[in-house]
Amino acid sequence: MNKLILPQVINLFNVYRDGDKQIGIAAEVTLPEVAYKTVTIEGAGIPGSYDEVVIGNFDSIKQTIPFNNLDTSMIDFSNPMKVQNITMRASQQITDKSTGQTSYRGLRVVEKGKCVSFNPGKMKQADKMDATVTIECMYLLIEVDGQKLTEIDKWNGIYIVNGVDLMEKARKYC
């Protein structure tokens, strides 16, 4: 990444499911937290204990997708028999600190997984329903301007950070 580039805001964004633009997704989507699996290490020669990250292993990664209202699109997301293929694309407004020039670059997040819960929302006169679907992500990809920042593929044991496959050597032994 260019150290002279200052990322500022998400200028625009859209959500796609299986390549189709989704209408009715709420104005904001919070990306899922990624937490590593850890194991507590203790024993002879170790004064106390510490938690060690188990590389390439993650706790549950859940993505909640908000909808303004309940409709067939939201219900399609809730089918637990189908892997959902979700792509979020954003235009990230940036400034070049050396010139002050404002520009844009692409931000893409791809998630694949199955629905683990859905909430049809609330009913209130003259208001949104705030329905949600929660997906258990088995695959997560984050790219900025076409550069792969991170890729997690739980089904295939792949974990890539800034282009380096941290699980490549581990997979070689299995």
C-alpha cells in the first residue's frame, strides 16, 4: 500500500448476492469480527501460562446482514441448505498526501456461508422493519484496489495475509 494515500470514507457501496445487486439492504453493514482460535500453553519451564494463536484456525465468523424490510430477497438469504455468496463493493475516497489530490479506489469484501439465523424484524407504522439474516462465514476475502489483503477459506485450509499463504507449509504435511 502507498504510504502517501490517506483513506477517508466509503463514498458509495452496494451488496450483491450471487452477482445480483441487492435492493433493500440497510444503509450500513458491519463486517464480521475475525478471532483466532487460541490454546493456553503452560508447563515445565514456563512461569505461568499464555494463549498461543493456532495459525489458520478461527472462531465462528458471523456476518449479520440488515434489511430495511422483510421480502423474498431476505427470505432467500435465510435458506440454510444453500451457500450464500455475498459480495460488498465500495468506492473508497482517498487523498494523496503529497499532492492533496482526491481520488477513489475499490474495496471488495466476499463472503460465503450458510444462514444460521434470521430475524424478521419489527412492525411499526411508518417505519422500517429492520430484519436481519446472520451467515456463518466459511470464506472471507478482503481486497483493496485489487490487492488481496486477507483471505480465509475454512473449507480448504487457506489463510492468506498480504499475499502470503500462512497455511501453505502446514497443508504440505497433511
